[in-house]
Amino acid sequence: MPTRKSLTPPLTKPRRRRTTPPTPLHAAILLAAEAAGGEGGLVGYLTAQAIASPSSFMTLLGKVLPTQLSGDAESPVQLVHQIERVIVRAED
């Protein structure tokens, strides 16, 4: 008896992030943002966008921040755990 083909599509390879140099469109977008920022340049434009649309700015910030922290070989990142005991006495 023949078997039914699976209705789910086959798994594809995960997409790799771009490792090539920026394209002319990428450079043009950055130049336009610098021009829109006036004297503040790109930082001025991004500051204005953070104030005008904080939710969109936070989404952008989450995409550009590194997801993994690492130090160099000579001074690696170290975690510090601190436990503090505080005695609270009830006032009578």
C-alpha cells in the first residue's frame, strides 16, 4: 500500500547573516539619516527617533546589541555574584 506524502514542507537550512561589506543602498540610508539629523548627524537623527517612536527604536536597539558578551584573551568578562543580608526589625 503506498504511503501518503507528508503535508509539511521539508526543513530548510537556516539563513546566515550577511558577512559581506555594506551595499550602496546601505551606505545611502546611512547618509540620508546623517543628513536628516542636521548638526547632530546620525546620532542626532537616532536620538530624535528614540524620542518620537520609542517602541520602534527599542526594537532596533535589540537587533544591533550583541547577544553574547565576551572579553579579550587578556581580560575576560567576569561575573560577580553578591548576596546582601539586611536585618529588618519591626517597629513597636
